[in-house]
Amino acid sequence: MENPVLIFGAGDLGMQALDIFRRNNVLVYGFLDDHAELHGKEFGDVTVLGNTDDTSYLNIIGSKCEAFIAIGERSVRERLVESLNEEYKNMPVNAIHDTAVISGMASIGHGNLIGARATIGARTVVGHHCLVQTGAIIDTSAIVGDFVTIGAGAIVNDRVTLGDGVFIGSGAVIVAGIQVGKNARIGAGSVVVENVPAGATYFGNPARKI
């Protein structure tokens, strides 16, 4: 990556992204964050420059700077991505930890965060703007939609399909071949042994609708 990166969000995800980019020798230009009390603060010598809608910084995205959205709240992430795509004709870059293991036969979209020691197997397809946290495993031939969150240590087994906006809690296990519908939520530590309808919340071992 030749251009520096502007990180949207100076919270925990922002710090994670900063660490990833630094480990990959990518220069971080600064943070944008809507919490005014953070403006002007430095994190690892990188400054919070202003709000996420500050056009003086947004206007340099694309020609002089790349963007990465490091905000956990999906609705905010979606809004910012839409703004960057439509108003600034920019697609956020990936932040992939140098210890992540990604098969050369896997397909990864744009704007994803892939955490430390995460594993993505052969023939797996990951969409755009997903969060795959530390130690998560996505096995062979899985399909992961856009804006999906997979928590630390979660295991998504082979041939699983996760619809857009799915949330998988830390340590959850999705057994092979399961389909999890759009915007469904799986609680931390759950073991999912049956298909999950769109919008449903499942929890437990075995996971049941709540």
C-alpha cells in the first residue's frame, strides 16, 4: 500500500487497526472520530484530527490517502462506507494482521479487519467490511456476507453460510453446513447445530432461539 491510511474511529477497533497497519509498515495519517473529547489526542504518535464528516480530511481520500472504517457499530460503519463509496468514490482498504493465515484459494473483499492468528480456509469467500477477530477460524468453502462480525476465538466450520450483517459472538461454534440468515445474532460461546433464520437471536449449547 503506497498511500497512508486515515482510520475512522479512535476506539478499541481503531487501536487494533493502528497496530495492524504499523505491523505491516503502513503509515497511518491520523484518526477521525465524532467524540469531541478525543480531538487533538495522540495514540502512538497518531493524532485524532477531527470528526468523521470533516471534509478537509475527506477530500484527500483517494488521491493522497486511503480509508479504513474501525467502528464496531454496524449501522455507523454502513453509513460511513456508503458515504465514502458514493460521495468520494472510495472503497476502504483491508487491515489484515501479519499473523493471520489466509489461504491463497480464499477470496477476501474490501474494508475487512482480520485479526491476529485468524484463519481463513481454502475456497472460502469473505465479503466486504467484516470484522474477523483474534483467533477466529473460518474453515473451508464457507461463505461470509458483508458487514459480518465474527468474535474472538469463534469457529465457523466448512460450508457454513453467513448472511449480511450476521453477528457471531466470541467462542461460538457454527457446525459444518449451517446457514445463518441475514442480521441474525449468535451469542458468545454458543454451539449452532441448526439453520438460523434471518434476524433471529440464538444462544446456548445447543443454541436455541431467544
